[in-house]
Amino acid sequence: MNQILRKFLNTSKPGELSEVININEQQETNPEDAGISQAGADAIWQSVIDLYRTGTQPAITFCLRRQGKIVFNRSIGHAKGNGPRENRYSQKELATPETPVCLFSASKAITALLMHLLAEDGAIDLLDPVSHYAPEFGKNGKRNTTIHQILSHRGGIPRLPNDIPIETLWNSDDVWRLLCEAEPISLTGNDLSYHALTGGFVLQRVLEKATGKTIQQFIDERIRKPMGMEYFTYGVNDEQMGKLATNYATGPKPRFPLTMVIKRALGADMDTIERVINTREWYRSVMPAGNLVGTAEEVSRFYQMMLNGGEWEGNRVCSSDTIRKATQEVGNLQFDKTLMIPMRYSAGLMLGGKPIGLWGKNSSSAYGHIGLLNKLCWADPKRDISVSLLTSGIPIIAHHIPALFGFVNAVTRHCRYD
């Protein structure tokens, strides 16, 4: 791809593959030992390379488990220094499989499981109104809005008020006050409208009221430590900040009406989003719906635990019944008034479909979550896979879309039903 075309498409310059690929060979197993042919494994990895070559993803980290075995734990590209607007003199830093990445909305799946853990403990009932635990939330008609409706994007508060200062996000008390004062767009609990950030703040408040602990303490005790995670926290400390992959708004600049959809879903334009999600303030804050940090292997590990029915290496994280409730469909395929596409949700996760769905062909049993459209994290019980593709580019509509679909298709095609 020549320089003029890269500038037009707003992409980075992919490096020589021999210089930018890192493989954790100690962890990877022979694909045939996990029921994947060598040709199939080669095709899956080639689909990741094809996505990298689009130039929309300066860095990709990728982990795939099948039958509980790590088949891929790899990275490709640069974690820093190779964005589309950086020059050849910029200091580049190679990504590794251990590079931490912000999950953005893929954080929602982990936060949702925390709420299901609380329900398993008997600390909350997901069918209770939020106002049962935080009475101040019940203003302006929200008295009967349930935790379950918030989890399944039917709570009627999909976004914060327009044009609030971005600094508001750094203060959870200010955000909570705005959410308490908000008038819901619907009171029925039936209207589906994706809650990009708002739902996470509500769930955080309920969790902290019910437990007397911070959500950071709760995830540390119930998931991070039992599963041996290095990261898996909301945000990171200043020391870890330097290890994070930088996020880049790649691809052509969105135009109307796409800009309207982005603003409705994310609350800001792409330039603002790119600036904000690389700031220290973003990572010093706790945003349960948007700033959990982890490696691709850690995310795959989390979904493998779910495939295991809540167990990880002898540690019981939750019951198998809790996993079932967390992944059970809420309603049918329905038009999402925020994302403007048909979606299937459970109480916290995005579901696949048949004959085709978000997680590929014949993926009705699959569950997971995307992050800023380009991070793909899911499990498929029928294929016995847990997959995490974490990327540093956040293009919206760009030429990488066929490669992104090609990756999902390669995984589902070569990880067949047992």
C-alpha cells in the first residue's frame, strides 16, 4: 500500500512480518492435539495477518483455546509508535502476547458476570429494581427499572446527556447524579437500546451498595486473584500505563449519517474518543462498561472458565447455573435502536445466531462481547473454543471489514462441532 493511499485511508504502514510477529511458543500446543488440522490453524493465522495488512490495526494480540488447550497466543505489529499520523522517526515498540489492551465495551461481559456472581451469593436479585438498592435512582419514572433490564440494554438510559464535559466521566459521583436525574427514553423495559457506558455505572453502584466493597476490590477477589490474572482491572496504575497498547482512530473519517450513529452510541466524535481513551485520566478512572484492561490470553482464560461451567484450574469461580443464567437469551433477535442493527443479548453478553450471527455461521450457542467494533472476544460451547482478538485500531467503516469477517469465518470454519 503506497504512502498516498495510506494517507487517504488513514492507516499505518504494516511492518515486515518476520520482524513484527511474536509467538509464545511455550504456551502454544500442536493444533492437531486440540482437534484443529494444521491447514486449518494456518488458515486462522493467515486471517489475522490479512487483518493486520489492512493497516487499520497497528497491533493485534490473539489467543485461541480449543478443548481447553492454547492453540494461539501471539501478537503482530507495534503497540506504540506506528499510528497513521506518526512519522518514521516515531519511537516504535513491538507488541507481544503479554501486551495489555483496553477492552472498551468488551468489559461489559466481565462486569455482567460480577452481577451474576452477586445474585449467586444472594446479595442481590437481578429482577429487583435498581432503586431497591439505590433509592435515588428511582426519579423520573425509573423506580421499577430492574438490574436485569440494565444488563440486557433495556433500562431506557442508553446515554448521558448531550454535551456534558468529558471530565465528568472521571467522577463517578457526578455521573451517578446525572443518571439519577435522567428521564428514560422508555419505561416498558422492552425497548432495546445499547447502553454504551451508562449501564456500567449503574451496575457498579448496585454492587458497591450491596457489598460495601468497591467494584475493583470485588473483581480482584472473585475473578482476578482466583484466576491468576496479572491485569484484569478497571484501568491501570501509572506503572502499568507505559505497557499499554496505544489506541488509534484509523480508517477514513466518518461522515454523516454515520457520525450521528457514533455520537448516539458513544457520546462523542472519533477524534474526541481517540484522544480520551489514551489519557491517564481514562485509565485512572473506573468505568465498568468500558475500561477493563487485560491481555488476549487473560480474556481467553476468562471465557474458558465460562466454558468450564465456572471452574478454573480447581478454583470454583461460580456455579454452572450462574453461567447458564448469564448466557441465556433475553427476548429474541431485536432491532437495537442505538446500534441500528438487529441483535441478540443475554443479561450482559452479545449472542451469536443461526444460520449466521455475530460470532459466525451456526453460532447460536456462542456468547461474548465486542469492543469499539474491532475487539472480538467470545466463547462457543459447541465448538469448544474461547477466542480473544484484541486490536489497537478503532476504524468504523473501512476497508478492513472483509478481513474482520474473514477472521471470524476462519475460526468458525476450522473449529468444527465435535
